[in-house]
Amino acid sequence: MTVLVLGSANADLVVSVPRRPAGGETVLGGDTVVLPGGKGANTAVAAARLGASVGFVGAVGLDQYGDLLLSSLSSSGVRTDFVRRSSRPTGIAYITVTPDGENSIVVAPGANSDLDVSDVDALTWDDVTVLVCSLEVPVTTVSHAVQIAASRGVRPVLNLSPVVEVPAGTLALLDPLIVNEHEAASLASSFEGLLDLGPRSAVVTLGALGAAVVTSSGVVTVNAPEVSVVDTTGAGDAFAGALAYGLSSGSSLADAAGFAARVAALSVTSAGAQPSYPTLEQVRKTR
């Protein structure tokens, strides 16, 4: 196991709508589609589809949605023995998708809120080279995992989405911090300013424009291929998983980010999050 992912696992309830409703308005949509999702689970599946040896740390309920998520993780080759079954319901993301492929999401965390520092203490770190964390789970648990990873020589990566306050000591260990351009703007006045928050490096995802890699040497932009957008759900998680794959394979941060931008671009060409993630062979064809 070279990549360890800690984060949320949600059932995505997806409905296509002609437009987003205004306050107090009802809009008729298409049939609801239930898909496996959650930032953490998505990241783990994306990395595993590319060929990484991946373990996932999370919590799901004892319901049918929990079964769905465990099945999706396992079928993608993700190790699931670090996933705890909780008495709380599995997390659910309510997602609307407009004709241009853009989405709006409301998350009910459920079992994700039960993920605890004790779950981190129960982990084995043998052969782990990269830890990738995302939010939608308790910050205290994420911080604990990052600190332990760093103490064991494992490279800690945090996808700071959604943006919440993270202890300075945790930020100082990150290499890199991942945010999208909107999250970056809420944190700093410039991409370079992200390093003032403490991380050793940062990566800002820019959607169709690729990503910006921020280090003490400056900012380098990597491009994404031009694609036809169907659904952007989970694209940021695909990027995080692909970045982890690249880093665990020995790539530089810039090269890993360039590879991740291609993976994320491919993921938006079909519906859903996990079902849309490409294999390594599919990514190589985009060169």
C-alpha cells in the first residue's frame, strides 16, 4: 500500500436540472441516480484506477449506501479494512447538475463525522509513501493523521475542500496543500501568498486551464487537454488521487500536477464521480 487516503465516503444522489432553482422556487429535474462518492472515497478510487496500491480510512453506516460504497471501493482495488461501520447513516451528497455540466452540492456528513483519532491510531503505515486527506471529516482527525504521517516519513497532502480553519502546525507539514481557484482566493491575495499560510508547496486547480504549482521557486502552470464537459462532479477529487499516484511513483510535483490535470479533464467527459475516473491507459491516450 503506497497511497493512504483519509476522508469522506458519501452516496451521491444526482439529479439533472434545466437550471438551479431560485429561493422558494421548484424546478422539475430528471430521475435521481445513486452513485458512490465522497471526497475521500473518490480520491482513493481515482488513485487505484491508475494502478496505485491504495488504502482508504473512513466511516460509513450500516445501511445500503454503506454497502454501495464498500463495494465500489473494493471493486476498484482499494483496501477497505480501515473503513469503520457506524451506527449513524452513511453520508449523502445531494447534487444537481445543469446542462453545462456544472454542479451544486449539499452534503449531509452522517457517519463521516464519526471518523476519530482512534481510527488513525489503528492504522499500519508499512510501505505508505503518500497520505492524502480531505475535509468533510473532523479536522482534529485530519490533523492527527498528518502529524503521524510526517513523523513516519510519509508525504502529507491535504485537499482543503471545503475550506475550514486548519492548525498552523498541520499546514506547515503539507507538501502540497491543494485548493481550487475560488478556495485559493478566500485564503490569500495571490497564489504565492498560499505559502505564507505555512505549507511547503501548494497546487491550485484551475478547471479547464489546468493547475498552478506553487513552490518557493515561484509559480508554474500546467495545462489540461480540451474536452467536452458532461459533468464536473468529482473532478477535483480525481485530480487529488492522480496527484497522489504521481507523487508515489516518484514524479516531481509539477509533473504529477500535469498528469493530474489530464486525469481530471478526462473525468468530466462522463457522468458521475467514481464511474468517470480513467485508467492509466486511457490517460496515456490523451497525450
